[in-house]
Amino acid sequence: MTMGSGSGAVAGGPARHIPVLARRAVDWLAVRPGGLYVDATFGGGGYARAILQTAHSRVIGIDRDPVAIAQGAALLTAAQDRLALFEDRFSNLESIVGGANQIDGIVFDLGVSSMQLDEAARGFSFRLDGPLDMRMSGRGPSAADVIARAGERELAAIISGLGEERRARAVARAIVRARDKGVIDSTRALAEIVSAVMPARDRAIHPATRTFQALRIFVNNELSELGLGLTAAERVLKASGRLVVVAFHSLEDRIVKNFLTKRSRIPAGSRHRPGATAAPATFRVLTRRPETPDESELAANPRARSAKLRAAERTEAPTRNDDADNLLPRLPRLSDIVRGAA
């Protein structure tokens, strides 16, 4: 990809969304003058803005949310030709950046952003009444489509597998009973249905938290996207390029941890294939344990309490051919559940 080399620090207006662990993430990227970096989850542009403070650095910003890309216009103008924005999925990293071994560093900030949560019309939050949507791109089947069409067993598998909700079967049963009486198409309606079947003793967090998380992840195919994004990052990073991932719940973090563990170890030889050559490690893990927010970050952003940052450095080894599919939970497919939905 051809980009210019303007040198000034970039402000681009105030960021609405302050990335969690932003300073430490940028520190782990080890941004250097003239380097080319990817902000794979552009959001409010916080990471991109921080990277662009290094003279002559360049950033490719990616987000599937058209609202995020549109709101990046001020930063795009301020950065002149040092920033390029793409409305796309980060699983398409290789085609976006123009091939393998192109990039000096990539940062992923996973999950839903504060901008999305705070906009009732997007339907991500049980705290704000709005349409039961949850689509990051605004395209494809919505959460309301899943609620309307999925069978009780499928709903229970989604809520248990992606929300880690212990009472998933009771929640799924309540949803099916409620939809027999009328359409469930608002966040408040679904939150009330879920809350009604949750014991009061389990309410350390809002009773609908895990169900909403599961539906959002399922609708946006987030875990599969993460697996594809990590393997794409392996392909596009240069030797010594840095990968930084900030995850917000155990499912995401487990996938990142297992991917980096697998890619940073040289597989043991097999007694059944003594002559086989082990694939060399493609990453060197930089964070022995995940970094977490400090007290000042938690005070500024309470939503940061579950964030974990992991960082790794690309080696000179060739990309491995195996993918990350075996790291993902087995669940119903969205296309099968909502076949024919707009």
C-alpha cells in the first residue's frame, strides 16, 4: 500500500472513546518513525491518533462500523496522507494492506465500543431502550431475527457458549414462551424477559448482561472473526513486527492466549514420524501474563475492569498453514438460523 509521509503530530479533535490500556498498547507496538501500523478496530480513532504522534508513522484504520469510519473524517483530514480508513472486517487484513510482510505493528481492541453502547438506536445495551439490533455493520440478520427464529436448544447453546450463562436453558425457554405471545424486538423487552428468570442472589451484574453479550457476539460472528484476524496478522506482519490485543471477556482472551501459545512453541516431534520437521515458532510472546488496567484507568473508565492486554513479536519464520478454527466453540450457524432474513 502506498501512503504519504507527512511528519507532524496529529490531534484531529477530541476522541469520544478513550481506548482502554491505550498508552501501554502503543508502548508495546514500539512505534518507530516511518513505520506502517494497523488499528484493526478503529472505533473512535484513539489508537490511531496515539500512533500518529510519532513523526512519519502511518496508520491503516479498519472498522466494519460505517459510523466509526464516518466519524474518523476529522482525524483523516488532520493526518493528511498518513492515515487510510477502510470500512471492512479485520479478517480481510491481507487484502486491505496489500499482501504479506507489510506491517510493523497491529493493535486489536476487541468487543463493542462505548460509542456503540451509548447509542440506543444501535440496540447493544440493555440499559437503553432501543431496537434489538446489535449489528456492527448495520447489515445482515439482527439480534431480533435470531430471537425470532432460533429454536430453544439453539438459543440455549448460543447463550451458554458465548455468554457463559449458567441459566441459559431457563433463559431460552422464557424467550420462546414470550415470543409465542408477541414479537420481541426491543432491548427493554428482552432484558425484562431475561431478568424475570434470574434469581436475585445472582445479580452482582445486570441479569441480562451475559445474554446480550452472547447475542452480540453471535450476530457479528466475533469469535470467528478474531480467529481469522489473528491468522491474517501473522501473515501481514514483518519480522520483528508487533501484535497487541486488548480483550474484554474470557472467550476472546482465551482464543488470543491459545493462539499465541501455539504459535510461540515449536511442536514436539512425533515418534510415529521421527523424520518430520517441526514448524518454527512464528511469534515470541512479550507479556508473560496479560496486563490489566490500573486504578486510574478504572476510575476514568469503569468498563475497563475486565480488560486484558497481550503482546507478541513476529519472528522470521514462515507463516503456518493451520488456522485458528480449533480454538473456537462449536455453535449453530447464523446463516442456518435466519436463512432468508434481510
